[in-house]
Amino acid sequence: MQQLIERFTAGFKMAPAVAAQAPGRLEVLGNHTDYNEGFVLSCAVGQTTGFVLAPVAGSRCVIRDFRDNAEMSFDLSALDRNPPRNGSKYIIGMLKELRERGFKPFAFVAGLESKVPLSAGMSSSAALEVACGLAFSHVAGFDISPAELARAGQGVENNFLGLKTGLLDQFSSLFGKKDSIIMSDFRSVEVVGTHALPSGYVFVVINSMKKHTLVDSDYNIRRQDCENAAKILSGIYPGSRTLRDITPEQLAEAGKYLSDREFRRAAHVTGECARVKQAAGLLSKGDVQGFGELLFASHLSSVENFENSSEELDILVDIARHDPACLGARLSGGGFGGITIHLVKADEAADYAGRVRKEYLKRTGIEAEVFICSLGDGAKIIK
């Protein structure tokens, strides 16, 4: 962050008024359950996005991305136009969402830098949304709760970019706890539990290098399938509103009323909610072996039921299954590319990562990107 502040000061010939930092996240368990008002286990990671800014006169806003020194600019009058193609779309979208909550946008110059990999499934977009949202609110003295800031970030994706995502990404970035996995309930929209990752274990994150671009995927179709299934099931089980309210046993009994595709989509979500609850119990007892098996089960459901995996992700998980150092692995995030997470003993992580990269290269010809992830705190104002 200090380096980002220095680069900003040198580049814009002024000191920033605020510096904010927000982490990427890992979806540990609970795939596509957030918009079904279900449960998710997630964590913030040590990789973060920094955003610094200073207000200026006029209406022109300039952002410099210090990863490649690219410069983006827009006029405040452009907030209601179609989103641009570059990264400023997340910043413009956040200004729009904050404006709808009573915030008055101002012109600024800003700098950003990020260690969260792009298009990988670690939610680089949410990290940027949260970091810039914190910075804007701090400078303006705009009072907004963390939960509402998360909703504003979700609004960027839903209303500005047309992607019907849930709250998981922004929520994890804001509420993450160091060295811990948080359990979130997306009906009450709150953290309902915190579980330490058992001592001596880490998540190795392996990027398949197949870009995870949800806007271009079948994400919205998957969500519609879930909503269709929930509507049918609510007529069979009065009082149920979303798939979160349906148990796997109830789904099995009512499956004949759903199309095959609706049934499989519902099986994934109801199964994931059940696995999250089971995993929370296993983590509280320190049963890391049982917890790892649930990761493998989750990935299998993504392949068979939700069809949001990819050939590359399946290869990475297959490699994990045949390596005794790995206790569990699965795709993480929306799917359709991106990353896999691997639960591994900390003292074996580096060697394990090397073996997986070598085997993945052999099978696919692709050089995978690897992170041994620490579990970090949530977003914060630095200065």
C-alpha cells in the first residue's frame, strides 16, 4: 500500500486523501447457494486490491492502474451510459449504486494496484468494488453499513453489468477474518459462524488459466433454472421460498415434477447447503479429512448436476484425487473456468503445487498459475 501511495503521489503530483484495501475471496463450499438464500463457507485471502484517490475540481475522473500504468478516464456525466469495456466499469457502477443511496459523486484522480488474479474466480471485481466504495464513502463522509456496501457492489454486477450474481463475493471481501473461514447465511445476510482452518493446513489455489468470465457464460441461465425449480417446489412444500428451504430428501420425493435439468440444478444447490452445514460441524471438531471429502463431493456435483465445470478444472481435481498430499479439491467461484482450491498440509504445499503444475502441463500444455493462500482480514481503510 505504501508503494501505491508513493506511485500515486509521484504520478499525480498530490497526496491521496484516502487509501483503501479489499481482499479477493475463496468460495470454500456452497457453490451458487448465495442467490438461493442459502449458506456458504468462504474466506478472504491475503491477495488484495488497493485503491487510493484524491478529489479534484470539475467533472473529469482519471484512474491509473499501476499494474501496467494504463490510464482510464470518464466524465461524471457518463455515469448513466452503457458500461465501458475496461476496468473503470466497476468504479462507474459503484458511483451509480452509491448515488442511488444518497451519495453525491465527485470528480477525482485515483490509483489502483491489485494482487488478486483477474478472471480467475477469486473475485477481483468485488475487491475493486469494495475498495473504491470504501474510499468514496470515506472521503465524502457518507455513512453506509458494510452490508449495504456489499449490496451496492452486488448492484454493480446486477444492474450495470447484467449479471445476476449473489452477495458472496462482496460479503466475503468485507467480512473476512484472518486465518478463518466464515459461514454466511444469505437469507438473513449475516455471518453466522467463524471456523478456524485446522492448524497445519492451507489452501493451494491453482488457476486453470481458462478465463472465468461470468458475463459470457451460462450463469444467468443457471440462476433461472434454480428459480424455476424453487417455484414448482413451493407449490408442493408450502412455506418454501427458495431452494434453501428444500432438503435433498424432499427434492428426491418431488423430483418427478421437475424437468431433468431443473432437478439436477436443484440437487446441486440443496446438496451444497447440506454440505456447508456438515462441513461447519466437521471443522468445529477438527475433522479435516471429512471436510476434504466434502470438497471432492462438491466438485462432482458441479460436474454432474450444475454443469459449471470445465475440462481444465476437472483435470486439476483429478490430479488432486490421485495425490496423497491432497485431502480435497473443487472448483471455486462461479465455475466455467477459473480456479480450483486444494486442501493440503502446509509443509507439503510447495511440493504439491509443483507436482500439480507439472502434471497439468503434461495433460493440457497449459502452464498453471499457483498461489499458496493465507486467509486474510476483510476490507479496511488504511489512511
